[in-house]
Amino acid sequence: MVCAVAGLLAGCSQDEVAPPRSAEAIFESAMKLYENRDYQEAYDEFRLLTLQYPGAALADDAQYLMGEAKFHRGEYILAAYEYDVVIRSMPTSELVADARYKKALSHYEQSRPYYLEQEETKKAIDQFQAFIEYHPTDPRVPEAEAKIVELNTKLARKEFESGLIYMKMEYYRAAGISFDHVLEKHHDSQYAESAYFKKGEVLFYRKRYREARDVLKGFLERYPASEWRPNAESLLREIDDRLKSIGLTPVQTLTDTNRVLGDRKP
């Protein structure tokens, strides 16, 4: 009797255990969820596939779609991680270019306003540049280049605005460093022209007249039609007047100027 009951229970238990699903079945289930925008549920199914069938033909598709599911949910940090798994662990996959572009886009989506911390902005620039380097013929290269310009403009604005704030606080040396950074790192941005003029203005306020004169002359040569031209010309006239007032001509050396001024560096 006991044996019969045990055998019956064993039979029921075996009947209740479902056979394992194939990679194709899991992928089909995950795709239905994904298409219905049930992204978290779809992610769980794709993840199941990659865990149970890591060597399956659909594993790279599932891994990439894990990134897509997180991207659609606005979970960009996790999305970037999942795309990176495709890039690092599945280098021969046809989805590597897509994964690299979407990884860059994930960082782009996390880029903050220019006046806040810009770590993700820099990461996005690096990733878009990597995408262009590895996939130079991809049709999305122009989009990546445009994103790089946009992000670099944001960095340039942050540095330029910092310089203006330093000027208002009369921290002229710090302001000059900010404007120099714009000119060195973002010389092709829309803020380069203003930064060039402001660099000359900062040197004027620091009483570095000879240096200021050279910078402003260079500014007018590079940007002859600039809206800052009247300001630059006015400063140049004032610089010449001040140099004459201390017994120097504009062509005398910087060393002469510093000697007369006592090498003051406010």
C-alpha cells in the first residue's frame, strides 16, 4: 500500500515537471513581451536565455535586446552595461556596431545641463568617438559626429560661463585659465571667439598690458567682423594710453612693462 502511494506520488510529480524550453521558445516569448512594451518581463526572459544557452545562435540577439529593454525603461546606466557585454563578450556579432552606438547614446541620455557635473558628457564623447573609429563606414557616423559637436559645445559653454563668473568675482587669474581651456580644448566651438576676447580683457584687468595687447591684436586678426571688435579696439587704445603714461611705447618688451609695473599679478 505504501509503495503504491509512493509510486502514485512520484508519477504525479513527474507529470507536473514541464520540459525545459528551447532557446527559440524563450526568445519567442521574450519578443512577444518586448513588442508589447513589457520591457522588464522581456528583459528577464532574454536574460534567462543567455544564462541557459550562452552559446546559442540567439544569445547575442538576446543580450543586445536586454540593453534595448533597459534603454526603453530609461535605465541608461544598466543599458550601457548590457550593450558593453555584447561588445566585450561577443566581438564577432553583427550587433557590435549597434551595441557600441547605443552604449554611446546611453551616456548621451545621461548628460546633464552644462552648469552641472559633466562626467557622462565626457563618457558619451569618448564612446561616440570609439564608434566612429571602429565603424567609420556606418551610416550613423554623421549622427555621432553631430552628437560630439553638441556635447563639446556644452563643455565649452560650462568652461566659458565659469570664466565669466570668475571675472565677476574679480578672480582674474582663474578666469584666464577657464578662457584658455576653451581656446585649447574647444577652439572650434561657438564660444572660442568670445573666450579669445575675454582672455585679452582679463589680461588687461591684471595689468598685463603688453600681453593683453598681443592677445587683442591676435583676436582682431582672427575675427575681424566680431561683435567684440569695438570693445577690443577700445581696450587697445586704453592700453596704449596706459603704456605711454608709464613711459613705455607699445613696441617695448614685456620685460620692460613688468619691470615698470613691479611685475604685479592681481
